[in-house]
Amino acid sequence: MPEKLKPCPFCGGKVKIDSGFNIDFNNRAHKFYYAICLSCGARGSDADRKTEAIELWNRRIKFAKQ
């Protein structure tokens, strides 16, 4: 079962997985995935797989509200 995305650690907003493409020096496209908050736009690290993007996002440290 895929891991569920945790809310944004900055604003508590809903998060989704999005994707994009990078072009290398040989003009080959490489797809990547990342998590992005729909409220504040915070973005996770790029990953080769959706599941990896989810894991990277969920490992983020939640900052204490000041």
C-alpha cells in the first residue's frame, strides 16, 4: 500500500505529487516527481519515482510554530 502524503509542515495545507521533465546534454528527457503544497507552494526534493517523492516529503521535519 502506498504511503500517504503528510500535510505541509509550513502551513498544514494539502499536498500533491506533481512531475516534470529535465533534458540532458544528449537531448533526452528524464521525468522526475516532487511533492508540492497546494496552499503555500512549498516543494519537496526531486525524485525518480512517485513513491520516492512521497518518502522524501514525509521525512521533512515539522517546524514548531512560533
